[in-house]
Amino acid sequence: MIRTENLTKVYNGKPAVDGLDLEVGEGEIFGFLGPNGAGKSTTILMLTGMIEPTGGRCFVDGIEVAKDPLKVKEIIGYLPEDVGFYGNMTGEQNLDYFARFYGMNAKERKERIADLLDLVHLGGVTQKAGEYSRGMKQRLGLAQALINDPKVLFLDEPTANLDPEGVREYRDLVSRLAGEGKTVFVSSHILSEVRAVCRTVGLLAKGKLVAQGTLEAVARTLAPADGDAVQIVVETRERLPEIEDPEILAVERNGNRAIFRAKTDIRDRLAASLFEQGVHVREMRLEEPDIEDVFMAVYRR
Amino acid sequence: MAFDRLLNVARKEFSDHITSRRFIIILGLLLVISAISIHEGIEQYNDNLESYTEQFQYMQESDDPYSSWMPSKPSIMYVFISMMGYMTMLGGILAIAIGFDQVSKEKETRSLKTLLSHPVYRDEIINGKALGGVGALGLAMALALAIAIAMLLVFSVVPTLNEFVAILIFGAVSLAFLLAYFAVSLTMSTVSKESGNALIYTLVIFFAVSSLLPMFGTMAADAFAGDPPEPPDAFVSKEVVRTVSGSGYYTSSSSQSVVYGGEEDPAWKEYEEEMKPYVEKRRFISDISNILSPQMNYYTVAMAVTNPEISAMIYSPYDAASEETPGLADALGRVWMNIAALIVFPSAFFAATYVKFMRMDIR
């Protein structure tokens, strides 16, 4: 549904996005991760037809964005970071103004706007948008992104101004939209947020795509090489005895608990050895690399 | 569909303008002052008409050798001369108030980014904004003219068809003047990131072209035209200099021929012959500078519409006075450069706005 080929944007001689190759399938909830200034928003602006790439191409639903931005805008919805509205108009009037660009007639607009305002809990709010709190603006932003019932939804830092209840509702909404077959592209620098809603992620750093796939796969890809060592966590009921195995590189002991660093996964041999020594095993697992740590390491690069 | 999108933007902008407090306040002030000055103008017109009628009756009844000479009938267009003064100030402020934050406010509130995420081209947005502003200023001008015409009718002054056409042309010229400053403020709004800066830049340009340019023109004329020719000694005390002023900005002078016993004095004639190119040169130099000033162009064109006789005299001080009152078309023909400048000035700023808006970084 979304594809970029060597997508590049250069500002004042500096590449904000540098040869980005990305692919997001239909119905996916894709998390676009990266630290501030990584080029996430610039990428979204190119994907939504708001700025032209310096090089490369991007496609949404098979349409090359730079060649037909209007056609793309008709099938997408976009919630910008720190979304803005016309402060002298109510939420309903703002949505009506935007809805007119889609050629919707008065009846369609009225029904659609009423539904969306109810969806984001702004139905019946008569305040002008200029008097809205940031959270209310964010919710209205979500409504305006959905005004045309888009196939693809681009959300830039969608939970930035939402309270916990708003975040929960947003997550439910995104899951529901994906259930309806819509593709959702969520840009964020908050890993926990992406982790909560996204099935696949892409990690951007300094304008380049560092990794793409499921969160776990990306974390594994990005984990420090550290030879080919694996970490095995073991906890026993009795005191952990000495275990001899040529594959073991190091052991970090703490009473009944230990972390074995080994060349390969030796859980079967460990279990057998402990059993032979009459030690009861409470827990034995392969330690996955900590996703937060892995991503933080990339952010700090 | 493209036109629908442009109209959608224009409709919203127009609605924003006419419902904004600042527009309503300035427009209200403009209309009140307009009504007062029109009222004064009508009283003046009635006085002039009365004098004309008396003089007309006297000339028909008397055996005076000048009985064939008729004073010109006062025109109701005199009523509109007073409008010129406050139109250049309040009208200018109204135009600036409409345009100075049209784009910059959208940048500040980030609504421009939201708007651009919907299916609308940038040129449709900027053209729609311009159209909305033009519509609001057109409405203001139409209201001012409607009040003026209504007051004329209330005071039983019925314009002829020609006068009605002249009133409409006066309205169009006034609107063109307002568009000049609207275009400047729209450009500054597009160039500036903040509305405050846009307003300051616009006001700087406003005062530069309304005050500095005419002053510069006069100084340049003084510097390049040199000293005026000396009048013949015998007639120095008899020189007649006539000054025509309009709203404090416009100053022009011309000399009158001195005729004794039906024969023109040769020394005076020679002096006139020398004076003519001097005056022409001075005017040419100051006109070059003034052509860049919407105020000066407006005064010149509006004067041609409201008072073609004075306009003709200013433009051709040495031509023999015609027996007939110069027509509106003739008067407008003489000021074609000013008319063109009134069109070119806003067009240039609109073009600059367009180019800047199309290339604007919306990150």
C-alpha cells in the first residue's frame, strides 16, 4: 500500500531523508520510529504529497505521489504533529471546510461530521477551536484525518497531547481501523506507544532506514553483535551448582539465580545436568535483547 | 472541481473577513466618515448650484458683453472629492488589516499544514485567499458608494447616467487603490513567519510609498530640473501662480498668461516658452517617482474622474482652455499611466505572493 524507492529529501545541502526504501502492506499498522530529527515527519510530508522529494519516488496505493498528489490526498488521511485549526470556527465548521474539498454534498458532510465528532467525543461542543485544549485539538485532528474515510491513515505523534483515557481510545480506534482494512502509518519517537499498536515497525536514524520488520525481529537485528553469544536465565529451588560445559563463556551468579553467556543455546544440556544433580529448575529461558535498550542505543548513535 | 476548491477557500476567507471584529470596526468608521463627508459635500454642491443658477439667470437677463460665457454647472462628482482623503488613510488601513495575517496566522496556528493535507493545490489556496480579500474590500467599497448614492437621493440630488458611470468608475479606482495595499500586506504575510512582523513591514511600505516617494520625487525634481527661468522684470509683480491641492499631498503649479489690451507681451511669451519645458521636466521627474505611489496614482485618477477640468489643467497648464468641459474619457485618457500603475502595482505584489507561497517551506 505504501512504497518508497530511494526516497531522498535534501534541505540546505543536508539530507533529511536519505535513500529511503520502505514497504508497508495493506491493512498493516506500521510504526515509524526514530529520534527527533531523524526525518520521520519529512518522510510523511513526502508521502502525503505536501512536499516534493529531492530524489527517488514514493507510492501510495500504486499512485506516484509526486505525479498526482491530489489523487493521493483523496485517499489518505493525515494527522500532523501539533495539528492546527481555524480558531475562529467551531470544530464542526472546521471539519465542514475540509470536507468540502472532497466534493461531499451537504447531507453527506453533516452526517459524516456528526459521526466523527461523536467518535472523538467532541459531539455537541460549541466552543471555537481556538478555545480547545491541546487534547481536544488532537482529537479534532483525528476526526479531520478521517473526514474522507481514507484508505491510508498517516498519524504523526498521535498521542502527544492526549491524556491516558484519550490514548486508550486512540489505540482502540487504530485497531478498529486496521480491522476495517485500512493501513495505518504511525510516526513516533515513543517506543512504548508504537509497541502498543503496531504490528510492524521501521526504524529511521539520520534519514536512513536502519531496520524494518516486526518489533522483535528489528530488536534482534539491532542488538549488539557480542559474538554469537546467547544469554540463558536459570533459577533453581536449591543453590545452583557448578556446571561445566565448553560452550559456556561466563556465568553471572546471584544465589539461586544465574545468567549463563554461552556460544550456543545449551538449555537442553543445562537442564539435563541440573536434573542429574537433583536440582529442581524453577525457570529456564533464553534472554531476548531488551527492545528499549536496543532502540535507545540506535537513538543515541 | 478546481474552481470549487478555490471558491471554497475564497468563501471561507470572505466570511472570516466580514465577521472579524477589526474589519467591522474599521469599515464602520469608514462608512460613518464617508456619510459625514458626503453630507458636507452635498451641502457644498447645493450652494454651488444655487450660485450657478443665480449667475445663469443674471447672464441671461443682462446685456453684458460676456453673456455668451457660461460658468460650468457644478457636478455632483465634487461630492466624492472629499472621499479621496479618508479613503487613502482609512481605506488603506482597512486593506492592510485584511491582508497582513492572512497567511502568517495560518503558519502560526499550523492550520496551513492541516489545510494542505487535503486535496487542494497551493495556487488554489493563495488565489482563494486573494479572492476572499478582494471580495471583502469590494463589499466595503460597494457599501460606501451605496451610502453615498442613497444620501444623494435623500437630498434630492439625482445623478445623470454619465454621473452614475463616473461614480462607478470612482468606486473601481478606489477599489484598485485598496487592492494595492491589500496586495502589499498579503505579500508581507506570506514572506513573514509572524503576523506582527508582517504588519510592521506593510506599514513601512505604506508610509514609504505614500509619504517618502512623493517627497523624494519633489526633491529629485528640484535637483535635476535646476532653477526655474526668471520672469520678465516688468511683470514680476503680475505673475499669477495658481496652486492646486488635494488632500495635502498633491501640489502642482502653473502660470497664467498676462494679456494687456488684447495683445500678449512678447517678453512674457518668451518667459512662458522657457517655463513650459521647465515645468514639463519637473513633472516628468516627479511623475517617475510618483508612479510607484498608489496614493499619488489614486489622487491623479480620482481627480480625473471627479473633476476632469482641474485634472486637465494640472496636466496641460499651458494649453489653451477649451470652451467645452473635458469629458470623462478624455480625462481618463490623460492619466492612463496612473491607471496602468494602479493595476500593475497590486499585480506585481500578487505575483510575488504567488511565487513565495508556492515555494513556501511548510515543515
